[in-house]
Amino acid sequence: MFQHKHIHAAVGATVTAAALAVTGVAANAAVTRPARPLVPSHAALPKIFVAMNGKTITVTGAKRSGGVEVVSKVTREPQGEPTFVRLDRGVTEAQLFQAAAGDPNNIALIASVVFSPQANKGITSAQANLAPGRYVAVDLASNAKIPPHTQFTIRRAVSPAQLPRPQATIASIEFNFRGPGTLHDGELVRFANHGFLVHMIVAARGRNAAGAREIARLLKAGKDSQAQRLATGFYSFVNIMTHGAYQQQVIHNRTGYWVLACFMDTQDGREHTQLGMERVIRIVR
């Protein structure tokens, strides 16, 4: 479902109206699930484990810098959206949520959003390259007034692990998507933000090629509701990501024609889709 999502946070001991103003696919919308679980596929990578239940989020495992496999376990909610935000030196959690209450691009002034995939109920995984520092993990899928969040620290590794080379890269940029027009089921794909603004990479599936092109046309025209009614499924490859960040995962989405989109807003209130950030791709076996 295409709609605005507002996620409130607690700052210190007080509950504020701060929101991570992310526009995109609602957490309670119909979701296209991968054909099979995204289980860890690279045993050599250190593993970080994230557990979410709609009320809490915990982060355990190998909290050291470099390439990691982030294994997410979701219970008691349809899906999770584990999001890692690395704070700049001296920045507090309260300052992060204060920045997020306005233009999401303000986050990039004091922090980096480096990991934010969709995590379906059960166990899924994705890969990230984490720099040393202090992080805040947030479950953006929560409908709670105060979203689940926790802090953790990534220590500098003596010999950081390297992520495997992806078989394809899809990147967001102002105001478009770059990368191949065809992805393959079971392919390791990197999703990156090569732009300077905050972007997302979400996708809606069309019934066929013509249906996907019509969804793209409606999104560019700002007719999100009409586009939503034509879609046969939704998936969030990236919920929110700042400049230069990337993550990667083995994709197991339903084959067919998909429309990549970014629903972040410009300062004048237009969604990035209206500026050209919608693109039809095909997923094949």
C-alpha cells in the first residue's frame, strides 16, 4: 500500500511526536513474500542476529566491523523492517530522533542509515558492511506510537570480512534507478544509494508487462491509489538509506514485472516518483 508512514519515538524519558517520516509501503499492507526464506548463504561472514516482535528489537552476535550477515527473526508481527543507523561522533539518540522529525534528509547531517531491508515473519537475512561506531537499530514496521529501538556498538575488527561480490547492483540516484533491467531468482543483488538525498527502493508487481508500465505511469502522475489497485504484490528492498550506503541480499521474489519506486518527498511536497524515480524491471528464474 502506498501511503505515508509516521513512526514515533521516545526521546530520553519523554514521549515526543518525532517521526521517521518515511513514505512507502505500509507495514500492514499485502506483502509479496519470497518463494523461500532468505537464509544465510555465506557461512564465512560473521553474523549479527536481530530479533523483532512488534514491541522490542534486540541485536546480538558478531558486532565487529566489516562485512556481516544480518539474520532477522520476526515474530508476532507480519513483517519487520530492521534499520541500522550509525551515529556520527558525539551525536545522541535524542538528536537523531529530533532530526528525523522533520525532513528525513536531516538525518544524513548527523548519522548514516546503512541497512534497512524488509524482513518477513520467520527468518530472513541480508548482508551489510558496517563501519565501527555507535548504532541505533529501529524496527520501522511497528505501528506502535513508540517504535522498538535499541543501541549497540560495532567494534573495529582486526581483519574485517569482505562481502561477496554481487551478481547485480540496483542503485538509486537523483532521480532514477540504475542497474540491469532483469534480475534472476536466487541472484545476490546489491541495493545502494548513489544519490545525495535519502532514498528508498521499494517495488510493486504488475500483472504483466503492460500492467507494470501502467503502474509506473500512474506513480509518475502522482496517482498512487490507482497504482496500488493494479499491483499484485509489494516488496521493500530498501526502506530508507542515506548517501553512499548499500546492502545486499539473495532475492527470491515472485517472477514477473516489478516497478521500482522511491516515495520520499521533495521539499515542495512532491514524491520522488513524480520526478522519475519509477522503473520497470523483470525478475526471472
